[in-house]
Amino acid sequence: MRFDLRHLRAFCTLAEELHFNRAAERLHLTQPALSRRIQALEEVVGTPLLKRTTRSVELTEAGRAFLVQCRLGLGHLEHAVTVARRTAEGETGELRIAYMDFAINGRVPELLRAFREAHPGIRLDLRFLATSHQRVALMEHKIDLGFLIGALDNPRICNFPFDQEAYVALLPATHRLANVKELRLADLANEPFVLGNGENWSAYRDRFFVLCHQAGFFPEIVEEASSSEGIFGLVAAGAGVTVYAGCARNIQRRGLVIRPLEDVRETIPVFAAWNTAEPSPGLVRFTTFLKQFCVAQSGFGSDDEPSVGR
């Protein structure tokens, strides 16, 4: 025979009351039913837990030790029930969120900070992934949500326009064009370029090369880097110039100047994307918060409904 929660609760109640009738009343049992539960529990444990006389009930030494562990066990079980219910309601749990350079240097940190304050029970597992890698990870359910360049064209993916970044030029502080307040992209046609490498920056490079083609040139790439820090460092060192997202203004780096490109009207679209196949309650809570955040902060996204498979 095995005991269950009914036996444990009966024992703990009796240990508090040390009186069968009062304990039975609290448990909504008859006194004989309570006695049978305690006897069954003692049989399974293999030792007396109570000393019974006609006038009193006392815990044995084994009973006192068993009571301590019972209370701990019941406390853990009650906590487990609470956690399960909060997880089902999206109040707790874990979300795997991926980001690329423009997102983490832009508005994403502000969003994540606000969400953590509003929902401290949900742990955010943040990881850097290039846009191309995020697309695969979303389809394979390796991440719950990603911030990436452009929408992911798949019927299972919901794409929400989170931000849009202007293109800007980054120049060494000593560059001959550093004092020009506004540049045209064609002004950089004969300059050596520093770009992110093809593995991590393919989504951006595709868009940038189209802009260069429209401006009548193809950039001479002299250096490549895997990260924004590498790009900034190479430009500051005078290796070349680059074109980056406007969020570069959020990053302080000596030796660099940032200039707008007055002839480039296109922007870099940053989307939040998630798989709509069986989203967790936590993901639903996060995406709802994300949409409200966008509307409250700048209105961006207020007129843009999420698109699926765009």
C-alpha cells in the first residue's frame, strides 16, 4: 500500500491539533476515518508516529521527524501547483529571445527592461543570432521570438514591425569628409569599405548592395568584421568607411563621426517574429506587451497589423 496527499494532510492536521475529534472536524472526516488514515500511514512508514492514550495524543520522536519532512514536502507541492498555474497563465516561465546587432543597439534593450519590470516571473534567455540564423531557429523552434532584419516569409511566422533604422555613414574622425554635415551615398563611391562579414551580415549586405547599385557603384570592401564592435574599431583605425544603421548614435566610440545620408530614403526594417504554432502563454504575454510598447513609445506599429508569412 502507498500513501498519498490525503494521508499526509491528515497527519499534519492531527499533529497540530493533537486531538482526533478536532482534527477530524477540520478535515471534514469522521473520527474513525481519520484513525484509519493515520494507521495506514504508519503501516507504510513502518513505525508508530503517534502515542495514543484515552486522554491524549502525542508525536513519537519518529513522528516529529516525519512531520518536519511532511511540511517541507507539502510546501514544495503547493509551490509546484502555484508555478504550474502561473506558467499556464503566462506569469512565469522562460522565453528564448534572439537579437541581431541593430536590434540590441536600438530599442530592444528598453523593451526588455520594461517587460522585466512588468513580468519579473518570466526569465528571458537572450542570445545573439544573425538574421539568417534566426530564420532557421524560428522554424525549428530553437527560439521563441527573434528581432531580425526584414520579415520572414512563412505562413507559420507572425511578423510585427518593431522599428525602422535610417542608414548613416560612419567615417574616421580624420577623414576628409568628416566635417561635411550631410553626405550622399555616391560621395563614398571611391572609398574603401569596412563591412560585416557574409555569415553574420548577409541580410544587411543584400540591402546595402542594392542601395550602392542605385547610387551607381559597388563598394570596394577592404575589411570585414563579425560584429559591430569590430566594424567600429576598424573604421576608427582608419581602415575605411562604412554605412550602418542610425542606432550607431546610441554607441559612444572615440575616433568615429556619424553623418546622415541625405539621398537615402530607404530604412532598415527591424521585425519581431515568432512561430504561431502552439505559442506558450509566456510568448503570448510577451508579444502582447511588445505591441503595446510600440504604440506607447512612438506609435510605430499602431497602424501596422502583424503579418503572417509576409
